[in-house]
Amino acid sequence: MSTPPANRPSLDAFWMPFTANRQFKHNPRLLVAAQGMYYTAEDGRTVLDGTSGLWCVNAGHGRKPITEAIARQAQSLDFAPTFQMGHPVAFDFAGRLADIAPTGTGGKLDRIFFTNSGSEAVDTALKIAIAYQRAIGQGTRTRFVGREKAYHGVGFGGLSVGGLVNNRRIFPQLGGVDHLRHTHDLSRNAFSPDLPLHGAELADDLERFVALNGAETIAAVIVEPVVGSAGVLLPPAGYLQRLREIATCHGILLIFDEVITGFGRLGAAFAADHFGVTPDLVTTAKGLTNGVVPMGAVFASRQVHDALMHGPENAIELFHGYTYSGHPLACAAGLATLEVYQSEGLLTRAADIAPFWREALHSLKSAKHVIDIRAIGLMGAIELQPRPDAAGQRAYEIFVACFNKGLLVRVTGDTIALSPPLIVEPHQISEMVSVLGEAIDRAA
């Protein structure tokens, strides 16, 4: 191991999330600066960001309009409570988000509840779903339906409706949760150039849970329109439409977890717009503030929101919230982020560059170990054949090799995931594919 720089802090105290701490601290990878499409590593190397940080830096790094907005806000109002009080920036940001919200049969999803993360947004949406059902006289609806291979954050609600075994296996979960089967089918859908053609019928699992438990017990079903953390799994053609139809038929709320897909990732403001399927609730975070200040938000339809706006006017309609809901600095960052997205056309840019992105990724089809390639918008995944008795090891070694060659990718199991900032240029996509292809070919 190389000698660490003299100014490196001790690595002992920070218990790192979702990290093999002992392995990392033996050979750390530290980033010290970022600008545009690139990080700067501790040793001074530039590293091309193929992951938008962690699916969140959609407009690229170091955007002055955003950092300057945060500084101005900190100087004028650093914090204000939003319990029985308010500040203008939160209302302004909520209104701007409402302007770009999806619209469906239940009305525009233009009622915004602020949280501090995607995990909190998911738990908030689940609570809103139960509160809504109770408000309309359906208090027996307390069950949820999630999906296998889903990631909905790390709160106990999100863990319960999520479907990743390593997240779930040692923690207790909420009762009354069922899971749709996942739609990942390599035998029929590998190397699909577009949405998989097989698997829409798996949405009918929701009908099975209605038959088993009774529709009157189910509050909501929650899915990622495109599964992110489990490896960029695209919905089969017609799947989301079918899920919407079944949910509507049985009075079940449909929640889209758009923490990853929101704010331009698929070439539209939201995946709901891209697929033409509008849920009742949408959870967001990540790209909401370009990753600069932690923040999340739940978009609720008028139908859901207004159902709770009854009773005495002095009564709190939803007993839920966070100290930092609508934090002034986060709202300022969010407003500036929306300005950047809209002035530069970033909410739709992925639609224009997606064909080049898809073709570039699929050029790796013949690379050693590759068993599937998936791409949509500016999301992509290269799935690798796992080593016998060493699942995930090959992909991790490729991840490290890419970093050492100046490219940041994300590894999830035996899948390499990519989601570059929406400002990415074709030559940078070509560079990503070249570095990744070389690392794959050199892997044992």
C-alpha cells in the first residue's frame, strides 16, 4: 500500500455507510474536489464521474448558481422552523416543483411534503397512504405491497417494502407487507435494446394479493419505475400501465419511488412523464438539489392531499414531519437547481443523447463475462457472470480498476451501473465505455 499523504485525516472514526470499512481503510479512495464532469482524487488525478456522484449530481459538479444561492440564503436566514411557522423560500420552492409535477386522473401531483432524504420520503409516502385511506373511510387498508429487488431506502418502512435481501436479513420489518415478483428475466430479455418484451403479466401479482388478503386491507403498492440500486432493471413494456389499472380498480394507491429517476434522468422531468403513467404519490430526493444539500420530497395528488384537509381548521391534518423539512438552505439550493435544469434544458437532454448512450453501452455485448446490458435515458448497466462461490467479486475488482484508470462507476452485486451527469458529452461517454471495456476484458 502506498504511503498516505501527510495531510490525510485519520480514517478511524468515520463508520462508513454501505462500505466494507476494513477493506476500504486498508486502501482508501478519497475524492477531494469536483468540477463539471470530473472529480479530483487525493493523489491529484482527475476521475470522470460516471455515476452522478450517487445518482444525484444531475447538473454536474461545482455549479456556481447553486453554491452562491446557498451562501446568500445562509447569510439572510440560516434556519426557520416549519412546525406552525414558515418561511417564504419553502413555499416558493414547493410552488416551482408543483409547476413541473406530473398530472393524472387524480389531479396534478402538486402538493409537496419536504423531507431530508429518499428514505424519509418513502416512509412519509407510506404514512400519507395510510392517512389517506383512513380519511376516506377505508381505515382497514393498512397493508403495503412492494417488490422483490426493490430499494426504497433504509427506514423501517422502506426496508419492509424493499426487496434486497442484504438490507433486510438482520432487521425486523413491518407486518402486513407483500412483494410482487421482480421482472428481471435474463432467459427471455437479455440484451433488450429497449424495454423488455416479456414480463408485463407479473403486474398481475397485485391481483393475487387482492384475492388473498382482500382489497379492503391494502393501502398502497410502491415500485421504482426503473429499478436503480439492484442494477438498472427496466420495466417490461406495459407493466407499469397494468399496475396502474389494477391499483385503480381496487382503490389501492400507486406510489412511484423516483428518488433516482426524477429530474431528467430518463429525458423527462419524471419517469411518470416518460412512461405516461401517473401514480398517486411520487417520492424524490437526490437530483432535487443536485446533491448539494440533503433533501427529499413527496409529491401528492390533489385527491390524496385534499382528502386530509377536513375537520376543524385548527386541527393538524397529518401528524408527521421533520425538524429540517423545508430547510432554508436546501430550498435555496433546490430553487437554483431548477433554474439550472430549465435554463440548460437538462430535464429533457437525456432523451436526445439516449440513442448514443444506448449504442455505446451495447458495444460491450461481446466483452468477456458480460451476460446482459440495459440502458434507458442516461441510466445503464453491464451485468457480469459471477464467479463460482464469489458473487460480486469480479464486479468489485472492475470497479477498482476503473477508478485507478480515472473513471467512477457503481457496483451492485455483479452489475456495473452507470448514470452520468446530464451534461455529459458524447466523447465522455466513449471514454467511459473504453475504460470500462478494458477493465472487463482484463478481469479474470
